[in-house]
Amino acid sequence: MGYEMTIGLETHVELSTKTKIFCSCTTEFGGDPNTHCCPVCIGLPGSLPKLNRAVVEYAVKAGLATNCEIGYTSKMDRKNYVYPDLSKAYQISQLDYPLCKNGHMTLSDGQTIRLNRIHIEEDAGKLVHSGNDTNVDYNRGGVPLIEIVTEPDFHSAQQVREYLENLRLIMKTLDVSDCKMQEGSMRCDVNISIRRTGDKKLGTRTEIKNMNSLSFISKAIESEYNRQVDALECGEQIIQETRRFNESTGETESMRGKEDSNDYRYFGDPDLPIVYISPEEVEQLRASMPELPDQKQVRYMREYGLSDGDSMQIIRYTKLALYYEKMVDVSGAPKLAANLLITQLFRVLEDEEAKENASLPIPAEYIGEVLKLVNEGKISNNFIKKILDEMLEKQKPFAELFKISDFSMADESETESFVDAAIAESAAAVQDYLAGKEKAIFAIIGKVMKASKGKADAKTVEEMIIKKIKN
Ligand code: ADP
Ligand code: ZN
Ligand code: MG
């Protein structure tokens, strides 16, 4: 009997506002422990929080970019719990009137993921364990977060990954967060249940807390799915609980029973007024938003004639996409530029970080100039790699390194004399070709390319050879 897996995600994204959500302490990552704190963000009695306007603006942008309705009136609530990372014993969050709700994102396989809500809240401090000691660092306490909650609409680890990658790209494009998973500025609670194929009712879920790596998320989903299937197959029941992923065993383990929202005794925060944002302000924010990834992809396909696969590969990296657009502006050759980026520059930009930062030693204009010459037929396509490698090494523009004539293409009569010479010394290959071994022609083309030092155009050469030996 088969099982279907169902997943819902709660994703926390740290906003990159300069200051914290209710005070003017810096949000900068790191720093000596407890140096980015004040009476407000550690919640000393008598201190009063004041909502940072930028937090609302950032969160509204995040909501607009994920097709949410914006709540013009929303409210801050206290979520009560006792844990040393939270000295007030409550977190200020939003329960019944979140800032954004009812959004959605459509994945490449057609599945629509509904977003239940996006609300704003404060982050807690961090416990630092060393030996038998545990210390607490409140620098992160009061850093603004948005929590993005989906409906249980995912059915595979692959869908979860795509959603998180899209979400990260959207947040980075909006510049509301850097979404660095390894620094914890994007982290995810993964809720998983299984049910027998065909069942209507969802199974009991478990929640894997605080995941901050895409590959661990995939592993955790897989192992939790297997665990739940094994349990049901043995006639056991799934207990609703909070689990953690153990990175060394690759398995999930129980942390504690799951609390209900009742346990938190939410109530409206009496220190903070209702949050209003007018429809006009929302429209102003909408107008101020940059081009979003899916809009950009449509444009790359329509204006530049790229395939959806190629355009996606470029759009994934915001800065690299800008670099690409500059190459296009200078060269007027979008397809050549995309091809060069994907085949040559991706080779130079070895890891994800290098791609993210478009860390290339030469400006896009240098490459654009070369592509322009190729596009105009002034130099041969065959030399692009050689020219590029030299420019990357010397960090100089084409004009300072080469002359156009070094790479000009052989004209018709030059090409013809190379072809005639190659045919004359390839009797065996000619025989083979005429006998039906079509691949034999490559040996002759190779000779021409070698003799012409790459200046002949391979396609023209091939046509010329066929014409000559068939006559
Ligand atoms: P709670 O109020 O207990 O936090 P929510 O209804 O807010 O629960 O759901 C939390 C997350 O769990 C949401 O992302 C939701 O999609 C997901 N979820 C709820 N039920 C299931 C289920 N049966 N299987 C998988 N995910 C679920
Ligand atoms: Zn503070
Ligand atoms: Mg919840």
C-alpha cells in the first residue's frame, strides 16, 4: 500500500533593516556577546517598545511579491513562553491579525503552494553552549523577522527545495533579507505527515524545527518520511511532536511534545498600538519594488529569446544577471552572451558564492566588446575562449591585448584553399565518407581548422567539403 507525504513550512526570514524591530540597536550579525542590546530588546521592566516603520515596509514588500493580501490593520501580540533565550518570557509576534495573508507561489511542476500568512515578530537571543556551561547572547534578540507560513501543499522534498530557493531569491531581489541560511537569517520548521494514498484526511504531523541548510532539509524529509511509514507499517501511531534533525546520524529524533497555540496564552501587546498602513502607502511600496525573478524570466525569454532553462540559470544569481545584462547592452548579442556566461563564466565562478557575487576580475563591458565583434562577424566565434582566458588573466580589454586581424575569419577563397589541401591529403577519409561513413568527414574538417588556425568557420567548411567530394 502506498503512502503520500504532505509538508507545510514555517520559514523565518531575518529582515535586513539597520535597526531592531522595537529599539534602535543595530541588527548587525556577530559582535561581542551582549553588545548590541539595550533595556528595550532585553525587556527590562519599564522600557517601552516602539515599532520600526521599515520592518512594516519590508514585510509588506515580501507580501506583495508573494501575492498576499495586505492587512491594512494588524496587531502585535505577546506569545508567552519561558526559555532563557527570551528574557521577557514573551515574544512579540502577530496572531489573529497578521500583516499579510492568502498569498501563493506556483512551482515549475504546476503545483500551487498557498501561503497562509506572513507576520512580523522579534527574534530571540542565542544560547551558546561550551562544555558544561551555557551562556546567552542577546545580540540577536529583537532583530526583526517575518514568518512565512504555508498551507500543507508540498508533496516532495524537491518541491520544498524549489519553494525555498524561489523565496530566497525573491527576498534577496527585494533586498529585504540576505537569506544566509548558514548564518541563520533564513530558517525553516518543516511539518510532515503521511497518509495512505487515496485518503482524504491528512495524517498526524511532526515538526522538525530550525533547519538551516537545504541539503539537510531534503535529508530530514526523506528520513522522517521513512520513519513514519515504518511506524504505520508496524501498527504504531504517529505522535504529534517536535523533532530535531541530527546531522551526524542523518535522522530525526524526538525533542518534546508539540505545544498548542493555546499553551502560549497569546494576547494583544498593551504596549504597542494597532498597526495601520493605508492602501496608498501599500501602492507606493508596490511601485517601488524592483523587477521580480519571474517577471525577469519572462523578459529574458521574450526580449532576449532565451530558453526558460537558460534564463533561469542566469536569474538565480542577482548580481550575475546584472553582469549579463551589461554584456548584452554592449554587444547586442543576448544569446551569445548567455552561452558564454553558462559555458565559460560558470567554469570560472566555481562555487555558489562566487556566482552570487559575480566575482569576475573584469567588467562586463570587456566581454561585451568581444561579443560585439563576434556578432558583427569581425572575429571568429572559435577564439572566444582563448580571448576570454587571456582577458581574465591579464585583466585588460581586448584592444590592449589583441588586434582584430589576429582572429579575423578566413574569407571564402582562403577557406577554399584550406579545404582543397585537406581533401588532397585525406584520400582514405574521402573514401570512407563516400562509402557511407558520415563521421569520416570530421577528420577532414579537423585538418582545415588546424591549418587555418581556427579562422575558418566550421559550418562553411563542412558544406564546402561535402560539395567538393560529392562532385
Ligand atoms: P500550529 O497552530 O499548531 O502552529 P498551524 O495550523 O499553524 O499549526 O500549522 C503549522 C504548519 O504545519 C503549517 O505550515 C501547516 O501547513 C503545517 N501543517 C498543518 N497540518 C499538517 C499536516 N497534517 N501535515 C503536514 N503539515 C501540516
Ligand atoms: Zn535594543
Ligand atoms: Mg503555527
